[in-house]
Amino acid sequence: MVALTFDDGPGQYTNSILDTLSAYNAHATFFVVGQNIDEETGAVMQRAVGMGCEIGSHTQNHADLVKADADTFRQQIQQADENILKAIGRYPYFLRPPYGDFNDDVRRHVGKPLAFWSVDTKDWKTRNTACTVSAALNNIEDGDVVLMHDIYGETADAVAQIVPSLVQQGYQLVTVSELIQLRFGDQVEPNRTYNYDYFRFQVPPLPA
């Protein structure tokens, strides 16, 4: 199992990514920025949920929570939660802190499990389809979480290659929640950090 994850949307390329996922009956997790949610992108989020994908929070304005004061911290979480609730009828369960920046205070007070990654494609930096494909597929392992961004056309083009390649290799493409529960046999816990060490070094249960 592998979990593909997408930050910073929803955006103009999210539907294209959903088209690819749908064609292969694949799931993914989208960590959305609350300010990007409107009637049009809300409909895209509803489509994602209807396909079995997962919506997580990436704060309201992509704020660095470590540098935020207490009021800003609460607003960033609560406003994003409310926008997501309006769009899909439920609050997000996971939070992915922008920039991957967190500390013990963030972990304790956010009230959600923190979801990170084990494979960083750096698609935001390269903006290159071939580089993103290589970064996602090279050294991929069972249980990995891949970080991408659904606001770049080059990433959407890369996903059109990544998904069929992984499926051909025998991977199931699942949400972060599904990965934790089905691959590692864990229950998702609030305020817990799910990061590289967890996804790469957690010992999975033996097959039934």
C-alpha cells in the first residue's frame, strides 16, 4: 500500500488528478487550504470524498503554526475546519502543518493527528513532470506516504504516470487513514505524529 497526498489545493488541477485516480479506482488524501474553498472547489472536494478520497486540513491561510500566536493558531484551525465542513459536511480529521513545521505545543493543542510523509517529491521546487515521476517512483516502499501538490499542472501530468505505474507494480493506492489502519493495523489517534519514522520503521502486523 502507498498513500498519495496532495497539499495546498483545491485548485484548477485537482479535478485532473481525480480523473486519474478514478480511472484506476485509487484513493488519495488532499490537505486543503481553507481560503481556497469556494463553491466550485467545494464541488471538487465533494467529488473526491464520493470517490473514497480523504480531506485533511492544511490550515486556513497556509500559516506556520509554530510562529503563530495563540489567537492566530486557533483561527487557522477553526476557520479551515468550518470551510471544510461547509464543503463536504464533515470536519477534517488530519492536519498537515504547513512547511512540515511543528513543535510539542502544536501537537498538543491542535486536537488532530498530524500527518506528514516519507517520500517528498519536491514538485513545488522542480515544477517538472519527469522529476516528480522519478522522485515518487524511485525507492518507493510498501507503507510510504508521498507528498505532492495539486496546484501544479506538471504534478497533475506526473500523477497520470505515477498512478498506473504503481498499480502495475501491485500497489494499492489508499488514503492516509486506510494506510494506518489496514497496513499498520493501528487506530488513528488525535495529537499523534505520523511521520517518516512511523511510515518507514513501523513494524506491520503479520498477514491474517
